[in-house]
Amino acid sequence: MAITSNLRRQHSELLELSQTILSHLDARRLSEDDGSVARLLPVFVGKLRVHLAAEDKALYPQLFKHENEAIRTAAKDFSAGIVPLSIALKEYIARWLKPGAIQGDPALFIDSTKALFAALLERMKNEDSVLYRMLEGLE
């Protein structure tokens, strides 16, 4: 399915960018200069928003009407599972994308970033290995 190849590519880009951000998570360095992370986070969030919009507008509406019941069920489960993650993402953005926020509490920023990224990466891994694989198996 053409859409899954694009979504997988986006997952790969998000994973690569998240690894770069995670490699910069040192409390001492962040308390002195958060510049590189502060520049990378909006890029990550922008790419993530594009990805989520593609899922919401192009993927899931198709899957909710799919002839295969297992795909409809999986799509509903994955769609419902994004709600708490979306809430966490909005809270993260509101807290950490403000100027000076990272330097104000680098240890909490690191913990928040690791937790959010772990949840996002687990979600992407599950989409790749379960949902996208189901769709590609129909081709």
C-alpha cells in the first residue's frame, strides 16, 4: 500500500531525529545551553504533526470503512490509543517549547522527553509491525 511506505518513511525520519535529540540530553549541558535541542524540538514536532495529520486524514478514515473486519478493528484500536498520546504531546509542547523552559529544569525536561519519545516510538513500532503489515499483506 503506497500510503504505508510514506508513513514508514516518516516513522524512520522521526526515529532518526528523536535519536539525535536524545543524544543531546545532558542536564549540565542543557542548563548552560539548550540551543541545539531547542532548535531540533520544533522540527521534530512539525514532522510529527504532519505524520499524525496523514494518519488522521488519509489512513484511518479509509481503514474504518475497510471490508476486512480485522483491519477495521485494528484501526479503531490504534485510533483510540492515540488519544492519551496526543494529550501528552500537547502538554509537552506547551511546557517545553517556550523559550528558557529547558534551561529552567533540564532534569525534568530530560525525563519528560525520554518518556514521551518512548511512548511515541513504541506506537510507531506497533503501527509498523501490526497495522501496516496487515495492510501490506493484502496487496
